[in-house]
Amino acid sequence: MYLADYHTHSRVSPDARAPMTALAEAAVAAGLDELCFTDHVEPIVWGTTRLRQEPYDWSVMENEYRAAREAMGDRIQLRLGMELGDAPWSFGHTEKMIADAPELDFVIGSVHMLSEE
């Protein structure tokens, strides 16, 4: 059996604390063959419905991923993705925000903020 997890959040996400390398180590210990990091990338400010004004800093995600790949070698297949949340608040804004994203293997779409309430 081939085991994979394509919904993991590292410290790149506002709701997680572990570095990608630690997650990869845990995945190997649990017997997984593949792990995809899908940290939150939100066009709105986390926990609000206000559009993010600053550009998304992809370098944080890319550096974490690079470090995890170097640390893990060939012990597990690592992939890079994102959980793209709340794009319906502004599709145009979201498109601009992700235009300079690195090459991704997987994208999860999600909606967390249904209304301002």
C-alpha cells in the first residue's frame, strides 16, 4: 500500500507551528511514502474578511520546502502545494496574489469565512 498525505500545514501557515522538516520526519516515522505541504495562502487577512494588501511572501514557503528536501533525501517523496482559501472574496485579487507563486504540485481550494459574521 502506498500512503500519502496531501493536506498538511507547517509553520508557514498561521494555524501551525512545526517546520516542514519535522513534518517530513514524522511522516517517515508513520510509514508514509509521500507528503505534500499545503500551507494556507489566503487573499484575506487571516481571521478577517479584509483583503490582504501586501504581496504574499513565497520565499518563506520555498525556503522551508528546500530545507525539508535536503534533510530528507530520498527517504520520502515530498511535494509542494498550497491550500488556497477564501478566493471568492475577490477572484481578481487572488489571481494577482498567486501570479508569482512557485511551481506547485497540488492546490486545495477552501472557504473558511462565509460572511463577515
